[in-house]
Amino acid sequence: MGAKIINEGAKRMSELKLPSRSEDFAEWYNQLVLRAELADYAPVRGCMIVRPYGWALWENIQQALDRRFKATGHLNAAFPLLIPRSFIDKEQSHVAGFSPELAVVTHGGGEELEEPLVIRPTSETIIGHAYAKWIQSYRDLPVLINQWNSVVRWELRTKLFLRTLEFFWQEGHTAHATYEEAEAETRQMLDIYTDFAVRDAAIPVIPGRKSLSERFAGADQTYSIEAIMGDGKALQAGTSHNLGQNFARAFDIRYLDKHGVLQHCWTTSWGLSTRFIGAIIMVHGDDQGLIMPPKLAPHQVVIVPIYKTDAEQAQVLEKARKLRSELAASNLRVILDEREGTSPGFKFNDWEMRGVPLRVEIGPKDIAKNTVVLARRDKPGKEGKSFVSQEGLAGTVSRALEEIQQALYDRALAFRDANTGEPLDYEGLKAAVEAGFALAFWCGQPECEQKIKEDTKATVRCIPLGQPEASGACIYCGQPSREKAIFAKAY
Amino acid sequence: MGAKIINEGAKRMSELKLPSRSEDFAEWYNQLVLRAELADYAPVRGCMIVRPYGWALWENIQQALDRRFKATGHLNAAFPLLIPRSFIDKEQSHVAGFSPELAVVTHGGGEELEEPLVIRPTSETIIGHAYAKWIQSYRDLPVLINQWNSVVRWELRTKLFLRTLEFFWQEGHTAHATYEEAEAETRQMLDIYTDFAVRDAAIPVIPGRKSLSERFAGADQTYSIEAIMGDGKALQAGTSHNLGQNFARAFDIRYLDKHGVLQHCWTTSWGLSTRFIGAIIMVHGDDQGLIMPPKLAPHQVVIVPIYKTDAEQAQVLEKARKLRSELAASNLRVILDEREGTSPGFKFNDWEMRGVPLRVEIGPKDIAKNTVVLARRDKPGKEGKSFVSQEGLAGTVSRALEEIQQALYDRALAFRDANTGEPLDYEGLKAAVEAGFALAFWCGQPECEQKIKEDTKATVRCIPLGQPEASGACIYCGQPSREKAIFAKAY
């Protein structure tokens, strides 16, 4: 009876193929998130539940970043969720940017509060308040603090991972004695995000400066990393802000310098959120489901046992468990799928949907030959299959994972190259942003940016860093320009 | 000039001794938390900032627990912060327990909400709602999920770490097919908390059942671990609840059993919070400050270099850095205090305040003799000092840390034994709860518990598990009783 129920479930699930990416990218994404059990909708509009499989991915992202933050001298801490409403008003641009998005607590413990509180939309203000108290002398600087938490912004149009009322992230907040140090910190954190995206998530990103209209509310300069998704749209995957002395003035964060003179600090903030999970899905996923980059995959390898008789089952499971132990002992994240009442084919589909990068199949014939089948998630069908010896399987698996990691990156980079145009005129830009990124000279004037947005829905994603010295004509107005910008439609 | 400022700071700090524990335990605690930079007050009444040193301790606590949770098959996830107000009302005891403590969001995105939302005071309701959706068959059970987050309860009297409006914790939530499995899970998690407290935090705890009046709002049975603090009061350091079918009925969490019959699940929840940091402080701290149990200490060893001349400084720092690398290479959490402009004496006091379990002192004479001084934080003065060879220092330090870990536990246990009375009559109980714990027969009637509370301010902390079969007279009413309870005043 039990087996019957499961088989019905299995049938139901394998019959329901995802819509293809080319057919309906948005629906492909939504269904994949739900069916891979990464996240689910919450009872409150626009909120999400991150399910265990999605959270395991986030934990791996957290570790990969946290290691880098700590290696560069940052410490974690925790600041409160509740912020006095008046704090938000203290920094002029900040209040303009965040006021429309606030969730407001008006009652506590059964009584109306004297001053309403807001749930943090970000923590510059409350951390600024604390830094003003903690920082006295130049000897106290720099202060390098990060926190992992969730924030709430009252978004109207929401989508799992990409834009939700509550989302999970880290927010770094630092204070420095000079502009130069703050700028160096801002750029260092952008470099860290870039390194993480490239090496761990296998996502090629373009680090660059934001245009004025896309800057963080209260920043002097915002940098971001931008990635191209499978549908050609851009996704801002991490941001780093040089806040100048804006928050230091608003919150009176001052220090006594070496000459005994009181100076305002220079502050920064930088963040990367669960939105990054959306990027992983939309960069690497295919019509069968998700493909996890091996370095971040909750399960790097799944072992699927294949048997028909009870005798075969006993023999195969014994060997499969032994292999699992060997792989785990080599620090590989391995899972053995011992579920009964489901076919190997169902299991293959299930783990393909969830994006496990490598599958090990083992049946009676493999045992007789002392081999297993390796199947790469990134290469469907025969091309991705190989028969390998059980001897030294951990080494073979490790090498295969490295190859997959590299192949995912190479494929994503080739996709970006193929979908980045360098238009020479405005008609060319219009065509380019229909397919993907357009890299073109821009004069830097908000008016041109605005006109392009009205015509094409594309915005300046960033002005890439490290551009060669050059000059050309603004793609819109023709005025002399020194830098190119990436234009694209964006999530 | 810089050195001068710091020296003034140093002087100010070393002059400000903590109040002694015996003189004013509450004030000793408050000042220690602030001066060891574990936490600070937030601008919103009753909220706290956990500073980097306090958060590093919490991260070590998290790792020690998370490892145990995962080893027993639990997965982490993240459920939303915002819960519809109506959810709280669905379980009768739950609404009665939590309604007075809710923080209510009435406005979002500039508009009044149709239904007010509450910030989770705990997540049984919203998780119950999700489980009802996810669980269909007995094959989906058990569901074993934990989350690390913060919750908000509108407390009136607050104290850093011990009781704050927002606090940090983990909350596990599981669903099972039978009462027996739910009860086994509830007890397993209590065992895990006990094991963690004893082995990692060096805190002896008494695991037991809560009395009816102290049960979690919505639980059929609540278990807790109870520890004695330095002032003789009890602190509930972790709880595990068997929720029976209460939430399963309220949220319709049902599964189809093997016979095709729909059944309500049996659920549990269990949590341990940043309150535990308060326990570590109040169990191990002394008049000089905090004493961190080595297994959880953010810094297990601090190296303090001692020198007068520039030449000595160069020589000593070179050796100190080498020793730091050796200790770090042996996975010891070591910090080298290279601060200039502060005396070794100031550094000693500073790290004693912060409770680093072991100090390594190294100066020119030590270098000449190829030795260092080891100073144990738990044994002040000469008794805790020894001269040891620089050869094999990592091994020597590891052994010393193990000894300190054991010594802290032994001392805490001896203190508890010395402050636990076994009164034979009511007058004896009154005296015992003035000093600490009283272990006495109790008939189980809430009336007796209430009377004792009115007379003495002591409550039933728990009914210890694993009591030998016995019978006696209730310490209050004299009725026949089969079990003893721990009575104490509590945080």
C-alpha cells in the first residue's frame, strides 16, 4: 500500500516535466524552485520559506563568504531587528529611498508604542548609532563588522529568491579614518564577491560602478557585480557601497585623530543575499532542472543503487554503502539514495531536478566488473556517462567535480560572450538588449540613461572597472564619452 | 600623543574594577557583559546588540549544537519572520501564552495592512502551516527541521542575554507518526542539550520535566535543563517540548498511514538561546571577569609579549609570532596581543576580563631559557602559573586547556552540590532556597507549588529525570509523593 502511494507520487512527478527554458523562462524558474524544494511560498504575501535543500545551499554560500570575510579581518556581530522610525529619517537620501518600503511595528505587549519602530530594511542607521558610541580614537579604527540576518522591504512584485518582502543576506558595515581606506575597503569587498562568484558559484560577473540613479540610498558610490541570466537579463549579484561621511554626519560617528582633532569617520557597507541563489538557478539550470556548482552543492554526488531481486539489493546496497563511506572520508558531500518503492529512473530524474552535479550508478553487473557508472549532470545522455573503476573512486569523483565546476564556468562565460553586443549605434543597442547585454559608450548623463530606459526597458547595469583608456560617442546623444557601460534589462 | 590617549584609557579601565560577585551579583553581571564587550544596549528599550566577542562565543555554541543536530538527522531551514495574527489564535494555550507579548506590524509599504502581522515570538504556528502542506504520507515522516534565528517577545523587565525583547536562538520543529516517536525525539534533544552543556560549556545541568505551570504554551510535556548560577539562582538553559497533537489539530497536519487512514501527526519543538551565554557568565565568571570554557572560547590562548627596548620588542615579537603560528597550526584558537602603548599588566587585566582561559607570557628572559610562562585564568596568582618549554608548546597548551575545561566543570559541580539542600521540612526548604537549590518531595499539585512561590519566590524548576523509586511526603502539604522536585528562585 505504501509503495503504491509513493509510486503514484513518483508517476505524478515524472509526468510533470518542467516547462522548457526557451518556452517560458519565468514559469520554468518558478516551478524549478518549488519542485527542487529550494523554497516555498509563505502565508504572508511576498514572503518565502527557504526549505532545507535551499538552506543547505545558502549555508555553503555563507561559509564560502564568511571564510573570506574573516581572512580579511572582519568580525561577525548581531544588531537588533527593530529600529526607531526616526533613525531612518536622519540621512536624507536614505529616508527617501527606504520610506516607501518599511514594515512598521506600532504595537508591542498589547499597547500602542510611543514611537513606531520599523523592521530593519538594512542596518546603516542602527549600526551608525552604535559606532558613534564605540568609536572615540583613531586607535579604534578601522571597525570591520559583518552580520548574517534577514531584512524586510515591502516590495510589490515578488518572486522567490529574487525579490521577497523578507530576504536573507549578510550586511558588512565598516568605519575608517580616511576616504582612501573606505574606498579600498569598498573595492576589496567587491573583489571578494567577484572571487566568490567566479570560483565557487562558477558565475562570470562584471564588477563595475553603478550609475547615479542606481546607487544605494545614502551612498557616494555604489559598486556591483552583474551577471547574465539564461534569458539574457542581468542580475545584480552583490553590492558594495562607499558611504562617504553621509552616515557619519547623520549619526555623529567621530574619532579623535593623531593630532587630537575630532574628525568624522568614513563608512562603507556591502551585501550579498539569497537572491544569489536565483542567479545560480538561472545561470546553470537547464530543462531538466537545477545544476549545482560542485563547490556549493549540498550533495556533490548521489549514489543510486540498481537491483531487482532481494539478493541483488543486499549485495548492491552493501557495496554502495562502502563506497559512500569512502567518498565521505575524502570530504566529499555524498548521499546514497536508498529509497524503496521508487525506480532508479525516478531517482535519476529527482536528483537531476535538484541539480546534484554527479551521479554514481551501481548494479550487479558493475559489482561483477568492479566498476561504477559516473553520470555528469551538466552533460545529458551518453556523452556525460563513463564507466570507471571502483578503485580510487574518491579521486576519480574529485577530478570529475573539478571538471564540472570548470565546465559550468566556461559554458556560462561563452553564453555571456555570445549574448553581449557592442553596438555602434542606437538601433544596434536596441537590438542588443533584446538578446542580452550591450556594452556601449555612455556620456554619464542621467537623461540619456532615462531615455534609453523608456525606449528599451534596459538600464545601466554598471560601468565596468578596469576599462582601457578610450573615447567615443555616447550611444544615445553622441556626446564625447570616456567609458562604456553595460546596458541590459534586469531582474 | 596616541600612546598617551590609550594609556589614559588603559588607566581608566584598570582603575574601574568590577563590583565583586558577593557584593552585588546583578551589577557585577551587567558591568562584565559591557566591559568584556559581549553585548551592549540598543536604542530600542530591552533590545541588545551582540558585539563581535559575544557573537564569536555564540558562533561556537551554534557549531557545537549544529553538529549534534545534523548528526541526528536534522536539517536547517528558514521560515518567515512575519506571521498572520490569526495564526497565533489557532492553538488555545498558545494564544493565551503569547498574546500579551506580541510585537504587531500594522503598516507595510505606507499602507495599513488588512490583517495585522506579528513578529514571530516562536514558530510553531507558521511551521505547522507549512508542515500541513508538505506532509501527506507516513513516508514523509519524520520531518526533522531546525532554524537559527531571532524572535521577539515584549518583555517588561529585561537584562542583557537573560531576557531581551529580541533574542537569538535555534528552534527545532519535528513531526512524527506516533506519540512514542515524538516523545523519543523530545528526550533525545534534551539529551543533546545536556551533553552540550556538560562537555562543551562545562556546566552541570539537571534534566527534568517541567511542572504544569511552567510548561510551554501548547505543549503536553516540557522538559528542560536547569543550572545553578553563582548567586544560587536557577537558570533554565534549554527546553524540549512534546506538543502532542495540539498543533497538528490546530493546523491540520495529517498523514495517510500504512493502512490508508488519515492521522494527525505528533509534533515537538526545542530551543536553546543566547540566554545560555548568561549561564556561562554566571557559572564560571569571577571577580576579575569572565572565564570562558576552553571548548567554546573565541580565543583559547592569548600570547602577551613583554619587552622594554626596541631591540627586545623585535626579538620577542618575532618569537611570539612564531609560537602563534605553531599553535594556530595545531587548530588552537590563539591571539597575539601586539597592541602598542599598553602595558603587559593592562593586557593581562583586559584578557582576564574577557575570560581567555590561558595566557602565554614571553619576554627576553624566557627567550634566553627557551621557555614561556603559562597562566591559567581559572587559578589566579602564582598557583596558576608555570614555566614550560617552548618545545612542543601546542601539546602543552592543549593539555592545559583540557585541564581547565575539566576544572571548570568540577568547580561548578562542587558549587552546585554545596548549594543544593535536601530539606526534610518546610522551614528547611525556605532556608535552602535562600542559598540555592532545594530537592524535595512534591505531590505534584499546582496549589502547593503556588503557595511555596508566594512564601519563598522559589518555583519548581524541574522534576529531575531518572529518580530512584521512592516515596515521601510533599514538602508543603505532606501528601504522599513519589518524586522529588528542584525548587529554586530563577532567572
